[in-house]
Amino acid sequence: MSELKQMDHSSLQNLYNKTKQEFESIKKQNLALNMARGKPSAEQLKLSLKLLDSVNSENIGDHLSVLNYGLVDGIPEAKALFKDMLGVDTEEILIGGNASLNIMHDLISKALIKGVVDSEAPWGKEDKIKFICPVPGYDRHFTICEQYDIEMISVDMLEDGPDMDKVEELVRNDASIKGMWSVPKYSNPDGVTYSDDVVERLAKMETKANDFKIFWDNAYVVHDLTDYSPRLKNILEACKKHGNPNRVFMFASTSKITFPGAGVAVVAASKENINFIKEQLSVQTIGPDKVNQLRHVRFFKNYDNILAHMKKHADIMKPKFDAVLNILHSKLDSYGVATWTEPEGGYFISLNTMDGCASEVIRLAKEAGVTLTGAGAAFPYGNDPRDRNIRIAPSFPTLEEVEQAIEVLCICIILVSTNKLL
Amino acid sequence: MSELKQMDHSSLQNLYNKTKQEFESIKKQNLALNMARGKPSAEQLKLSLKLLDSVNSENIGDHLSVLNYGLVDGIPEAKALFKDMLGVDTEEILIGGNASLNIMHDLISKALIKGVVDSEAPWGKEDKIKFICPVPGYDRHFTICEQYDIEMISVDMLEDGPDMDKVEELVRNDASIKGMWSVPKYSNPDGVTYSDDVVERLAKMETKANDFKIFWDNAYVVHDLTDYSPRLKNILEACKKHGNPNRVFMFASTSKITFPGAGVAVVAASKENINFIKEQLSVQTIGPDKVNQLRHVRFFKNYDNILAHMKKHADIMKPKFDAVLNILHSKLDSYGVATWTEPEGGYFISLNTMDGCASEVIRLAKEAGVTLTGAGAAFPYGNDPRDRNIRIAPSFPTLEEVEQAIEVLCICIILVSTNKLL
């Protein structure tokens, strides 16, 4: 085998024909495999089943008040448990319901109507507002911006975080840039962890908008695949040091620690930000589900147990990631038509085809019964300018299904690439 | 005893002096009683403790998927259970998280940014928007309007619902009136259930704004204190009949059926409205806590069991309401300085003092260790124009505490009334 680009026409044609046959025979298998979303598997859910038993009619004891109204910022025991995950003080954290995305969305919708700490006017009163979006990134972040007509400015994700030269230039000169999305550890989908230097520059940079906010979605904060865990610099501390304490909202959740549908979400920020959020929340609701917070507190007891629990997730996830990588290597290495990440954590492998091939690969895979994340999903407005990025989410299917799906993916990549070069 | 207004000066002075002595001696008791909020008691919470056991690691069975992402509109089993509570079809209901207030808030905040079904523009793009607020009403509704600069127009609550002549006139002539709050059964705090005629007129009335919405907060839909339950006409059906299917959002929750902090909230509306809400929700969150929905489904099984469960609440609540009413009657009847409701359900007794006395009564009660809902809380902007309304919430304290608190309240009312007449 040799790189496709160096193959002569008839070799390419032969490869195309052979691969096309494989593709047609796979179609006949009526596969139904889904690698579209970063969704934990049943096996992972079972790791936390005992959490459901940690508050019941027998053992609730003197915690009856968690069933009643109140404590809009969450129970103190939950703050004590989760503050170490984000490296903040108890006054700098607020414990919410089951979805950190919901908290992010609500912060933005309220900012549009009322502004944030340091705003001179509600964001929605400005002619136009913009967010910086490192790309590729998380589609649900971008959907919030799209929903609320917030213009998205793509900035490339480099090996140690977003292109900071570009970010600094943008925010220094444009007052309409009010925010920036970030998944700073094991970024979705590239698996990049921001370097100390990137964190430092984000905390320090001069912004034309006084009320510029970084939405620091630390979704994979404890989601290592191996014993190695890259250090992520504490951005809140860095922001304080540089005199910008209110610049960042940090988010995390137990969606991929316990249960995606019934976890606990947290937001951390400066005391001033947290008080502001708490005040707004008091208008919105009387309080979060505190019983579920208590379940988590009793199940984990302390932060070390959360870390130990995550090793069990890694034991399930790692073989799936390895399977994907092994098959990609063995099937594609020699052809030189795709590159991919080899992440040390998080939920995704990010693959780039030759320019102009991703959407056709995804379409063919679907035809063969393998659902991948939609083409362009990792880019603002669903538009991958080079049409090359494919996000692979190996968590939900079984190991065998992952292997099957990636075999199919490789066939589709070879098929589309040869066809393009013919 | 005779009516205070007919007493001569010295009799009034004697009554004042005697009551003042009683008041001073109560202050020495250092009471700490709270009747401020409609909060269920510990005894009521215990009625539902077994709900916590209805989903655990042993019995979850093949419902593992409720732990995962998805189903932004709730699980079908929960729709089937709660649709009868609001009298709608399964396509007309959406099951949310733990707080219906949160759903109401979010509908309004999104309407401000994006509009609702039938909107020509987002509400927030209009120069001014207004809501009709039947008064006295629920303070948390009014707080949402105040937070978002929605002007509130008070309309008096009559014996069978809001003053419909006034409501019809307002909405017919003012396009900036976009919404109206309603607690249609056992209204907060007056305990009024809207008559068929009022419901019919609300459904039928001509509104200048095409996108006028009624926020129908049926918080006390199954919260009868006796075996009698007043019929509330189905407003969604009435709206459909009159060609205004998208006019109403109906809300309910199990906050005062199971757990205030860990219940399940529902919204019901036309299919078109529900689809619109669902689409917006999909931007906001991946899904609600479906495990808690399943807990409720398994605990209640069917709607009849919810009704049977509510009788147990009534057994706890009724003696407290009776105690309040008995003491009010025995202490105040003859003086003619206060009137109060005798509700058949809900959470409140609404008391009116002589004009100009309520805030002083509430202040003195606080001084004597009895916390009541803040003066004016039941009115937009916290302003009770006649300063006479006091909301009594007997649910949370024990029966003995309720009796003590109402004795104190009566003393404060007599003290303030005599002082005013002197």
C-alpha cells in the first residue's frame, strides 16, 4: 500500500472498486450503530446505581429538609464536595440541577435581558454581540449562540488551546465581543488541554468590552483515560491575579460521572458573580433538587472517591478508544488521507479527512447503518469551512459495535478519498 | 364586646391598654413562629417518603435509559400520569424538572428574546410590555415581571375570579398587554376558584395583541381541604372552541403533592405551543431529570392515587385551617376590624384589616416573634394600595404553633386598630 495521492489512476480505480464492493456488502448487513453523541454506555451507568439508594425512606434521617423548598444555591455539603473539583472556595460555587448546559444557557439569556456584572447595558440592547468560538468545538454551545443571534467568530484550536494571538487581537479591538466558549480540558472534540500560557493569557488579556465573559465548560475535568492527568491552570485564580476576577464562569457536572440525565451541575466564579447569579436564580426558581445533591454527597463522600470512581469509567472507555485508534491506524495509516487525535481523556476522537470529504463520508456511513455526528456540527452555523472534520464518539456502543462502526468508517473514508482523487 | 368603630373613646383606650399589656407579655416569651410561606410541613413530606424507594439499584429493571441523556419533553409514562390532572392529551403536555415557576420564568425570558407562537417580534423589542395581575396574587409571579421590567396592571380579584369587565377592556385596547397571571383554583392568597363564566370569557375575549398569553398556574389543582372540590372549567378546551388555541400555558407541579424541592413540574398547552416550547428547550438542556419522573410514576401509578394521596394532605392541613378560622372568629368577630376568607382548598387564608393597618400589624407580629408574609407581597411592586391584606400560611408550623401565632396576630390587629381609632 502507498499514499493515495501517489497512486496511479488504475491502482486508485482498483482500490475504489474493491472498496465499493465492501461497502455494498456492508449495506446488506443492515447495521444500526450510533456514534453520534458523547453518551455514556449502560455499563458506565451501572457504576453509579448505588447512588440511587443513598437517600431512601429509611436512611434519610434528619435530612428531611432537603425535600422542602429553599437553598437556591444548593446544599452546603454539595458545595464542600464539588469545590475541590474546580479548585474554588465554598463562596465561589453554586450547585444547580441536572444540567450545566442549562446554567450556561440561562446565564446568556439573562445577560441578554439584564446584562452581567460589569455590564453598562443588557447585551440584548447592543446592536450586535459576538462570541469567540474555538473550532472545532461543542455544537450545543454554538446552538445557544445561534438561537439568540449572537454572532460567532471562529478561532482555530491549536495544540495547546485556542490561537491566542488571534483571540487577543479580537477582544482588544471589538467591544461587541462579549463572550468566549471554552472546553479547557480534553476539548470537545479535539481533546486539547489548554496550556498554562493560554490560561494565563486569557486571564490577562485586555478586552474592549468591560463585561466580557469566558464560559469555561470544564465538562471533562476528571475524565482521564489513563493514569496521566494533564494539569489545567486554575483560571479563576489567574483572573483574580490579573485584576479580572469577574471574567470567568466555570462549569462542571456529574453528567458523565454519575448519570447524564440525573446528575448535579455546578457553576463556580468570583463571589461577586456567584451572588449575582444567586440573585437572578431567586427570581427563576425556589431551589434546585437538593435530594439529588444529597445522594451525590453520600455516594461520594469526598473528592478522592470521585477520582477513584472515574478510574472505573476509564477502564470501560479506554478499550473502546484503543479499538478506534488501532483500526484507524491499521486501515488508514498508509493511505495518507486522514489524521486523527489520540486523546488522553474526554469523550471524542477528532478525525480530519482530506478537504471536502467529511460530509460525503458521514452520508455514506449513515447509508451503511453507522450514525456519526452530523457534518459540520463542531463548527458555528454547522459549517466546516474545509469539510473535513468528523467527531467520533465511542462511549455508547459496545466494544464490538465500536469495532464494526470504525471498520465501516474507514471503508467510507477510502471510498470517498479514492473517488475524489480519480 | 361591640364593634370598635362604635366604641367610645375611653372603652377604646381601655381595650388598647389591656391589649398592649398582652402584647408586651407575649414579647417576653421570645416566640419564633413562621407563617410566611406556603411550605408543606415535615408531616406532609413524610407522606411521600416511599417515593424515594420507588427507583433504586435493585428495582430499576429495564429502565436504565432514564438515567441517560434524552427525552427533553419527559418520559411518556409521566405524560400519561399527569395529563389527567390538567385534562389534556399526551401531545399537549411536557414534563419538566422540579419547579413549575422555573418553566414560567423561562417562557417569559425566552418570549422577551425570541417571542412566542403568534409573535410578530420578540416581546423585548417592544417599547413597553405589560401583564395583567389579579390582586391580591402570588408574589413570585410579580417578581418575574419586576425583574424584566414588565409593567404590571392590577385587576381586582372578585368572588368568582378576576374582574372580567376590566380585563376585557384592558386587553381589547392595549396591544402592549402580552400576558396575564392566573392561579385559577384556590387562588393565592384569596382561595378563589374561577367560575365557568370567567374561564369562558378569558378564552373568548378579543385581545389587541395577537400573542397575548395567559399563564394559568394551576398550583392547587388537587389541593382540596374537604371532600368538596369545585369544578374548574378546562381553559385549553375553551380556548380551542373560541379559536384561540395558543392563548394559554397551563402549569402544575407535585411540589405540594410530593416534595417541594424534588417534585415534578408540568406544562400543558396546544400542540403548537408544546412543540414550540420543546424546540426552545432543546437549545437550553439535553433533558430533565427523568429518574425523578419515573419515581413519581411508580409511586402513584394512576391519577386516582394522586387524589387519594391528597386526602392525606387534607387531613393534616384542615385542622390548621380550622384553628386559624376558629381563633379569628372568636377573637375578632365582634370588633368588625377584619375580614378573612374561608377557603376550601389551597394554602392560604387571606385577611383584610382596616385600611392602612396591615403593614403595622405585620411589623408588630414580627416584634412578637411571628413572621408573616411581608406587607404588600401579594401586590405588584409590593404595594398594597389600601395597606390591608395579610396572607396567612398555616401549613408549615405545628397545630400548636399555628394557634399561638394566630393569637398573636389577633392581638396585633386589635392593638393597631384601636390605636388607629383613638
